[in-house]
Amino acid sequence: LAVRDPSYRKHSNELTNRDNDINEFKPLVEYLCNKNYKVLRMGKKMKERLDFNHNNFTDYAFHNLNSDFMDIFLFYASNFVISTGSGLDAVASLFRKKKLYLNSGELNSFNFRLNSNISFIYPKKVFDSKKNIQLSLFDIFEKGLDKLTTYEDYKKRNILFKTLSPVQMINATQEMENFIENGYSEDSKRNNKLINEYLFKKYKIKINFHWSNEYLSQQIERINN
């Protein structure tokens, strides 16, 4: 589990929407531990520990064995990776580990040719704080929010990011588990094809990764309405 948190800003002086509170992931970690996964929270110089105790969980970010070499080994030994889109998860790509991008908050990444190791993306919820409405994927491209690169750019446009609910995080992870066992479901392939073709037709945006099926269903409902 690779979750970027606000302590990174102390070293970069960067305000960002990529940060997350690790304790918002607590129900997800509990779900995985109860399924007998060994869950390792990765990172260095993090703001705070995850307030959770379980024999299957290690807050490795605060462990005395934390080292660059151990980081590499643990990604190599992992079954899959859940990441908010931190640079640390790039190590997993060296070993072709499958990744779930969960609660990511960098909209300009939608324009990147992301590598095939990213199996699913379920981004943060995006709101227009002035109008108090949640924006769809299509609103993001319609308003050019995918072109914004800094925290101040979003602030000027009254754009606010909110974390996914615990249920949404768990649902996306269950989809990831099913993918590892059985590949993409027919619904996932069909819905991704529908959305990505729509994005190309309307905005000339080429997407080469899979959105989480739950996130896709929300966007298809928007098309149908």
C-alpha cells in the first residue's frame, strides 16, 4: 500500500491534491488483513502511523528495517500494489506487478500514456466547490481540468477533491482481486471501450488504461442522462 501523505510537502514545498490521510484507508486494510493478505504500508518520513493493529499488517514506513533495498525486495515479493499514484509505486513496474490506482488526485495524469501494469484507476471525487456539485469525467475534460498542473490552478477554478468512501475503496480492490484471478470481466471490457471511445470522439483524448467498473458505471449513467 503506497499512500502519499502531506509530509512530502515539507521536503518539496509543494501543495498538491495527491496527498491522502492514511487512516482513510483503514477499512480497506482491515478488509485485506481479514482475507489473510499480508499488508505492508510503504513509504519513508510519513506524517503518521496507520491507527490499526493486526497480525497481517505492518506499517513498514515506520519499521526499523526500512531501507531502499528492502523497498525493492518487498515490491518484488508482492502480489499486487494499491497506490494513490506516488512515485514509489514505479518500483513495482520493474517486476510487472499489477497496480490499482486508488483515490488518485492528479487529473493531468489522464493524458499520460500510463504503463500497462496499472490495471485499474478509481480517482478521487472531484467537486465544483462554488456550485457544490460533483463533476463527472466528462466535466473534467469539458472544463479543461485535465490541463491543470498545480494546486493553485485548481484553487482558482474552485475545484475540490474528496476521498472515496471505504465501500468504494473495497469494491475497487475486490475488482482487482477478481482481475488477478480471472482477467477483466466482460462488463469491464465493454464499459471501458464505450467510455474511452466516447472520450476520443468528443475530446480527442486517447486512454490506454482501465477505469474501475464502479467508476465507469457512474460515467455511463451520465451519458444516458
